[in-house]
Amino acid sequence: MNEETRKLKRMSVFLPPSAIGILGGGQLGRMLALEARRSGYRVVVLTDEPKGCPAGQFADVELNGSYTDAALLGRFLELVDVVTAEFENIPDACLRAVEAVKPLRPGRIAIYTAQHREREKLFLREHGIACAPFRIVEDLAGLEKAVAELGRPCVIKTAAFGYDGKGQAKVTGETVLAEVWKAFEGAHAVVEQWVPFVMEVSVVGARGVDGSMAVHGVVENEHADHILDVSIAPARVSAAVEREALKLWEAVAEGLDYVGTMAVEMFVTGSGEVMVNEIAPRPHNSGHHTIDACGTNQFLQQMRAVCGLPLGDAGLRTPAVMVNLLGDVWPEPEVHPDWSAVLEHPRAKLHLYGKEQARAKRKMGHFTVVGDEVEAVLKEAREMQGRLKRG
Ligand code: AMP
């Protein structure tokens, strides 16, 4: 390594009490802020949410307003040393403005690619990373051609700003394409072949400034109404599926020259094929168990990667099950459920995100149960979930 490279490497390391800027104010930023402050960093949150947002509650400074407000962005950039993001739907103008002034980790291209399904799919295709066969369409004629080529059933998804199953529709034998297209009119859409998966899994891990990588292992995910319901770690998959999933995560991380924590969601088919469904350029809901079950959790690892520190030991130390707590289990928007089902258990942990108003489908918190054997932990977690739902 020559002197210049050494200098550059030094410049890319930020030690406490440097200030980490977080774009976004949700629970992922909150859990990052907690880890960063515990480690002695300062935290500055920029969010378009009102004052007192989940991440803002643990920040040294919370700035509220538009991501494209030049004056606000200017103040943010003056206060921070390095910047990361806790959600991907950030206007590109904001990412460009940040990157011009301070290190942005992950970089703009990684966020820009993962925030948009069309770009994401084209990236996967270009890098030879397995995913469902797809077509990009921009009008009804294109949709008809794509469906004829891919066959029914298939799925149509908006290219931009979709999450948790929003902005997508299943095309079955009966679907009238002209009817479906009305909801997508004017926008690019991605049409994907239907994957007859037997399991959905994800891999969450981090890549450092130096290209080193550490993953938390393969997690099995169950959804309800397109929203993550339960994550099971380790996933109950064969060694071959596990290897393939980890290989796909690494291919995505390297292809994006990624720095920070990243999640890749995947489908596993009956024949053991693994395909990438989505890339999240940030920590992920399916990595929340890492707080209670891994040597270094996904948020601490994000902090380490973003600050140019060596990555920590990410490995899973104990089987764990994470259960999401949506607003639906709150009896009233401001009345909390009776938490005793979770709090009574010596190996369960309750995590709440500081959101004042519970709404249906809103992610309010989660709980994690750990234990010696994954099936037994899952059974206990399900029982607790049932008790909470019954109220
Ligand atoms: P997404 O918003 O792309 O993560 O999709 C939400 C959910 O829809 C996934 O978790 C799957 O359960 C289902 N889904 C999405 N794409 C496909 C596909 N190509 N084949 C089968 N199911 C899919």
C-alpha cells in the first residue's frame, strides 16, 4: 500500500465522537442511533417526518423538513462527518448533494439502484444474479406482450417506490390486462414470472470500506398481507440452499460496491433454486433478531461499516424468532396492549419504536425470543403472538 492509499484509507475512518448523519427518521434509524450513541458517536437525523420521530428521539440533533430543501440539507451537512440512510426512497437530488460534500455510505449508485425495481432488476440481470424472469413495460401493449411471453400467473409491480406488496398486482388466468393496467398507467412497471416458492428467506449482512463482508446467516420469513410477520433464524434450509443464498448476497454486495448493512430477500423453490426478489440498501426488518441473537447486530455493524471500522463478529449465537408488532394489536391508537405475554418470558425481549399513534399495518415494534432449539422457540413465539392478538 503506498502513502497515498494509506492516507485515503485513514480519511475514510471516522472514530467517536464523529457525527453520523442519518437520512430518514424511522425505526431503522432509531436502532442505528441507539448503537451509535452507545459507542460514543453523535447522531444527526434528517427526516421529513414531524419532530419527535422514532430516530429523532435518540438523535443529538433532529432536522425536520424536505430532503430537497437546500438550506436544511446545508445545515445537516455542516453538522455531520459521514452520512448513511435508513430507507431507500430518497430523492436523487438529495443523494447527489450529500455525496458532493460528505462520504455517503452506501454510495448513491447503490441506493439509486435498489430504490427502483427496474434498475434493480437490470442490475441483477447484468451481473448474472438469479432472479425471476421479468420484462419492463411502459404501456398496455407492452404488458400484453410481457404476459404472453412470461405466462400466467405473473406479477406486475410498479418500478418506483413500492414496498410491503404496495403497488403490485397478481395476473391470473382471469385477469383483464386493460383493467389492471389502469393502476399502473403512466409509470414504468416490472412484470415478473410467478415463482412457485416454498419459502422466502433473506440474508442480512454488511460490507466494509475495505471490501470485507460479514453476514448474520440465512433467515426464514413468513409474511401476512405482504408484510413481514415472523422471521426464523436460522432458516430451516439445506446446506446447499444456505450456500447459494450467501453467495447471492455476496454477489449483490460486490456488484453494488456496497458499504454498510444490506438485506437481500430471496425465494427458495421446491427444487432448491434460490432467486433474489428484492434488495434493501439498509438494515432490514428480518434482521431485527440480530440485536438479541448475534455477536454484532445489524445496526452496530452498519455503524462500523459506515465509519470505516473493521466489521464485528456477525454470527448467530442462538436460534431466534422475531415477531412483528403491527398497530393491529393495539386496542386503541394510544392504548398499549397488555405486554405480559412477552415480558413474563425470561428469553423474550420487547422492542418498541416510540410511535405515538398505532394504526392498522403500521410497524410499532417487535419481540424476539431466543432458545436452544428453533422449533421450540417458534412454538413459544407463536403462543405469545396469539395471546397478544387475543388481547
Ligand atoms: P415484494 O414487494 O416484491 O417483496 O413482494 C411482496 C410479496 O409478494 C413477496 O414477499 C412474495 O410473497 C410475493 N411475490 C412477489 N413477487 C413474486 C413472484 N414473482 N412470484 C411469487 N410471489 C411473488
